[in-house]
Amino acid sequence: MNKTKETLITAFALFSLFFGAGNLILPSLLGFKSGNLWWLVTLGFCISAVLIPIMGIMAHAKLQGTIFDFGKKVSPTFSLVYSLIIYAISISLPSPRTASVTHEIAIQPFFHTPYLLTSIIYFGLVFLFVMNRSKLLDILGKLLTPAIILILLLIIGITLFSYDYNFGISLFKSPFTDAILEGYQTFDAIGAVVVGGVIIVSINLKSTASYAEKRSLIRRAGWLGGLALFLIYAGLIFTGTLMFDSFDPEITRVALLTGISIKTLGGTANLFLSLLVSLACFTTAVGIVTGTADFIKSRFSESQLAYNITAVIGCLLGVLMGQFDVAYIIAVALPALMFIYPITIVLILLNVVPEKWASAFVFKAVILMTTIFSVPDFMNSISLGTYMEKINPFIPLSDYSLGWVLPAFVTFIIVNLIKNQPPKNPRKVIS
């Protein structure tokens, strides 16, 4: 296989990994509220929804391991606890959200059935597929992504050539940082850490190239896949921006995507998009529950019982949380993301930088500082910010829920400067 073809195939695999159905509902509303600052919103969103996840893949290429390897320099205990928290979040929030998206985009417009009924049927089917692994979903997933991309490109293209370039006023207090935080809701940095290793393993199995050549392949494919994600997200944000006066200001994310689809493509195409998105949601949910069950199974000596119990718990949590609407699940997810996402971002960055700047001591110090300074942002997200009122003024960027950024960066610099200091009294060498 020539380099170009191999790069394109790998780039598409990475794009498919990150471009989940849940991601579709986020950019349009960002654009809808961004007004003339849509470009700043696009930049912020793509930092957390494109750049960081792609760097997560680069980290996997360097580590050649699993999620457990991301935090092992801190300690094996930390790495295990971190992994368990990540999987617990995955089956409790993004997995159930796929059921809610399916209900709102494909069921609610046609039937007046409750969320709970959709959730029960949906996760009943998820459980069947998790317990009976089939290549059908893998094949389906490969077909769904190109079909969804084609429809989105049509929506974006029709909007660009059919609507006047009139922009409203931004409704965001802090467009750039608000967009960064909305990018957390894609869960893509977590996705990179959890399943990025699967891509690396696949490349290793298919390629006989050297380690350096594989690293180069992943780097090229990563930036190409990232560029594709950027263009789709930017197009959806810009589309939402041009529709600022076409819908109710209080419209939901799913309703806006549906409305834009109907305005640009008509009812029939929207029905087709709804079906595709629902199937894509389903494959995502099956992948999350299966991946979590596999991880727990590996921690219990490959016990099938552990796998079965985890699958049951994952689907029950799906039913429990999937009975709520998408907006509620996104709101509930925010506190968890405000705590775990900074740690995930820092782990990705530390695993990308050269080894001489990322010793075990650097990992420990920077992660500790990140964890400590994520607490105020977490407290603010659960409406307990009053307990932090005396502390917040002294934490840079805390007003933007990014209070961990500067402490983590300063700690990284200081620890490396101290570590690389030459001895004060070097012993003289007698020649």
C-alpha cells in the first residue's frame, strides 16, 4: 500500500473515531449564539474538540499502550483509579446521551412516546449486541460516517450559497472560553485516551513498517483527520450563525440541527439524516459498553462473569440516564467534565512532550496541581461557588472555568527548571 493511500485510510479511521453522532448537535447551536464572533467560537471549540483529541492519538502512537499507560508515570494506583473514573463517566453520560439524541431526532418528531420507552428498547438492543459481538456494526459504522458527512456537506454548501452573510450579536459572555468548555461535551479527549490505542494496534497489525515510519504515518493521518474535523465543525458553526434569525432563541441543540436540515434539504432528507444519526448513536453506545466491559474483564483475570455484570450495569445506567432529554444530560455532565477533562488534557500533553521534560516527578507534580485547581471549577459547576468566593479572585482564569491552566503550566516549567539545574558545587576533575 502506498504512503498516500495508507495515510488517507488512517485519517478516515481517526475522523470516524472522533466524529460521533453526539458531536453533530453541538456546533450548530454554538454558531447560532455566536453572531459575528463565530470565528472566535470556532477556534475555541476546535482546540478542545479537535487539537487535544488528535494530540491524544499522537500520545498513543508514542506510548504504544492502553489508557492505563497514560497515567502510569504518576503511579499504577492513580492510573487504575483514573481509568475506572473514565469508564464510569463513559457509560453514565455519553452512552445514555446517544439514546436521548435518537429519541429527539428520530422518535419524538413522529411518535408521542416517552423517553423512557425509547431508552428501554434502545439499551435492550445494545445489550444484545454487546453480549453477541458481531462485525455487522463495524461494517455499518464504516458506511454511516461517509453518508452523514455527505449530508452535512450538502447542508453547509446550500447554506453558504443560499443565505445572506448577515450576523447577529454574540450571546456569549466569553465566546472563546465558552466554546472551549462546549468542546468538552464531545468527550473526544476521553475518546482518544480510551480507544485511540485500538487505532494504533490496527496499524501495527497491518503494517510492517518501522516504529519511526508508523509514527510518521500517524502524525500525517492525525493532522489530515484533524483538518477534516475542523472544516466540518467550522461549517456547522457558520451554518448556525447564518440561521440566527430563523429559529426561536431558546431552541435546543437537536431541534436546531433538525430545523437546519429541513430548511436546507427538505423533510425527506431530514428523515434520512435522522435514521443515519440514530444508527451512528447506536454503534457508539455499543462500543462504549463493550469497551468498558472489556476493561473490567481484563482487570478480573479475563472473567466472563465480570464482562456480563459490567454489560448489565452499563445498559441499566443507560436506561436510567437515557430517559432524560439531551439538554439535561449535557448539564449533568458538566461537573464531571470540569474535574476529569483538565486531568485528561494534561495527561495527553505530558505524554506528547519529549521524555526529558516529562519525568515521573513532572507527571506527579503537574497532575497534582491540575487536580487541586480543578476543584474550584468543579465546585462552581455544581452551584457551590460561594465556598470558593475568597479563593477565586487569586486564581487566574477562574472566571472562565479554566483556573487549572496557569498553575499546571507554571508547575511544569518550575519543576523542569529545578530538575535540570546543574549541581551547585560540581566536583573538580583532576586531569
